[in-house]
Amino acid sequence: MCATATFHDLQDASVFITGGGSGIGASLTEGFLRQGARVAFAGRSDATEFVERMQRESGQRPLFIQCDITDIDALKVAIAQASQAHGPIRVLVNNAANDQRHSTEQVTEEFWDRAQDINLKAHFFACQSVVPAMTKAGGGSIINFTSISYMMGNAGYPAYVAANSALNGMTRALAREFGPDGIRVNALAPGWVLTDKQLDKWATPEALAAHLDRQCLKAHLKPKDIVDGVLFLASNTSRMMTGQALVIDGGVVVTG
């Protein structure tokens, strides 16, 4: 990854990322490492190979904590472990998500609950877990990943779309609640980022062409296109920005 901006205040910052070992999350982990941050990330799948590669390529070794973030007790333990290793978390990136396609008719109560657990509930409890130390430290930055799916009113995954819309409400509520403590809470809404998972499962030539036609910028998004926006929200460069949703989608939706 080629760094395009340097955010000096992220040097030595303690950063925690959910889902930081693959897809967009892996690019975020690398991006923060190259800023000199101390990065811990959680994920279900073994990321040992990725950790070793990051140490070789960036000179920085991230801390990988294997856990299922929908197990809230395990998530809290992971955050505590990261804090013990790197110091109180200054930047939380709630990146992990599951956008499994489904129709309304297919949704069972168990499926619905699982979708909310990974796409909404884990975000809330991660925020809850880092707030006390951020408050004591005088501030911090929380970045909640949503997507443009709710802005577009996309069909094909209603439980996911519902969670993404709810994340924006939660982001605004927490920004209001913890602003007096110097804690900033923002959302980041990517467009269709072509991770390996997306390419394997849903990125047919027809779907890609149709989506590109909706974009103002005629190039598909890659994970690295999201990194600088996250670094900006994490850094004091955006110190007076909170309760907002930053859209990086090549110009599919129009906000404001």
C-alpha cells in the first residue's frame, strides 16, 4: 500500500479494529500500522499469516485477538487485552460486518438476530467498552462502518440494510452523549468495495457494469480507497467533526 497522507498524531496511538484481518479491515490495519500506530484487531478466522506479513512489510506487528465479536463477553476481553498491550484505546474502528444476501421471505428470527448481532449490537458494546478510558484520557475517535445500502434503499438484504440505518442513528446519539468528554463518533459509509469476498460471491460482470453506471467516478472501489477517509476521521485533523456520515462511494449517492 502506498501512503498518500501522513497523520502525525496517529503515531503510537492505540487502535482497535474489528474484522481487521481481511477485506477492508486488513487494509485499515495496514494503513494504521504505516502511520506508526499500535494496532490490535479482532476476528474469527486465524490471521497469523497476515500478522507476519504486516510485520515484514511495515516493520510494525499488529496484535491479533481471535474471537467472535457477537460474543460480547469475548469482545470485551479482547478490548481489555488490546488496552493492556498498547495502552488505552484512542481509536475504535467498528469495521466487521456481514452483508449476506437474503430476501424477506427467507428471514427467520434466528437469522434476524444474528444479522443484528454482527452488524449493530457488537458495534454498540465495543463503543461502550472503550468510552470510559477515552473519557479519562480526555477524548478519542470512534468510527462505525455502515454502507450506502440504506441510502439507496437496496433490496436483497433487508436485515443488513436495517442495521446500517440504525448504526447512523446510534452514531449520532453517541456523538451527542459523549461529545462533552471529547469523544468523537462518526460513521463511514463505503460504496461497493471490491474485496475478495465481493468478487467471489456477487460481483458478476452485469452487476459490476450496472453499479459503475450509477457512479459519477468510473472506477471500481478497492479497499485501499477507504483507508485515508478512516485515518482522517481517526486523526485530530477532523477534531471538530462528529455525528457525521462520511460517504466514499465514487458518487453513487448524494448527501446534504
